[in-house]
Amino acid sequence: MKIKIPALLLAFFFASSVLFAFGKSSKLEKKDLTLIRSDGTSVSVIAEMAVKVEDRNYGFMNRKRIPDGTGMLFVFENDQILHFWMKNTPHPLSIAYITSDGKIKDIFDMTPFSLSDVTSSGYVRYALEVPQGWFQRENVQPGDYLKIDFE
């Protein structure tokens, strides 16, 4: 006797596997982070927290849409020169490299799917990725600060 699996059940399994494979990093804890501009004003960003090595390695890969006002904060254990790339990342991003005391050291735009390194200009502890142009639209610049109250 043959057992037939209904098409609906097959569709469910297929959709579940796709969501698991491509939505992996959307399960990260989210925090409301505050960036403080040099004039004392602030702006918030809802950031997924990439703390584990596997989460930092995966990042925004395969994400086709990242809404303005959201991002991902990569948290490292030690200060270091950081190198990021855009392998398998279709959405254009901007990245801020941030020191352990929260000072934004660099901001760079990154090209979708590029394998070229985008390297911090000095030792940093954090990297904040947001949709490309968000820092500029929100007037966030090197020298501004990320309020460190999330650890």
C-alpha cells in the first residue's frame, strides 16, 4: 500500500526548510541601541545581536530586505582590526566600526556580494551594519558614540 503525502504537507516542509536556511539570523536577540551624535542628540536603531561566532560569521547573508532603523551589531570578545565582506549578502549595507568605549571610528558603504575586505582603520570591539546610507540620512558620523549599555 502506498502512502501519499498531501501537497499541503509537502509545501509546509519545503517552506520550513527554506525559512530555516535563509532566515537563520532573524532569530537573534534584538536590542534598541542608542547612537549619540556630536551635538548631543541621539537616534535609535533596533539591532540583532550577533555575539556567537556562528552568528557573526553568518550575519546578514541571504537577506534581501533590511528595513531602515534596523541593523546588526557584531560583538567581539577583544579589540582587534576587523575585516568584513558581503559574501552572499544581496542587500547594500553600511558598516560602522566602533571602539570598546563606544566611539565610532569608521563608517564605510559595502557592495552587495563583494568579496573585498572592508577593514577597520584601527582596533575596535564592535561593528554595526545597517541599510546603506542610513548613517548618512541620520547624520551619524565617525566620532559619534554608541551607548554601551547592552552587555
